[in-house]
Amino acid sequence: MYVVTDLFTTLEQKLELVLSQIGSLKEANAALQKSLGEKEQALKHAEAELAKVSREREMVRERIDKILNRLKIIDTGESA
């Protein structure tokens, strides 16, 4: 009879251990999900900033091209 009782005790202990590990894993998973969400938000923000900087850079490039074209016209007009 002791053998059966010992087996049940061992089984119960192992079950408690597994349930405890499941709880820990669920908590770790929730923390990882939260971290992932924060990282995704940061990535979206960084992508938006990059797009903004790219647009600004293109505008600056266009303005510089216009200025250079004006200077070429002036230079060409003076040398003609």
C-alpha cells in the first residue's frame, strides 16, 4: 500500500512542478509579448522618422539643384 501512496505522492509533486513551470512560462511569455509590442511601436516610430528625414533630404536636394541651375544660368550668361 505504501508503494501506491508513494507513487501518487511523487505524481502529485511532479504535477505541481509542471504546473508551476507552466505558470512561469506564461508570465515570461506575457513579458515577451509586451516587449515585442513596445519594440514594434519603436520600429514604427523610427520608420516614420526615417520617411520624414528622407522627404526633407529630397526637398533640400531639389532646392540645391535649383540654386545650382540658377548659378549655371548666371555663369553661362556672363561668359557668353
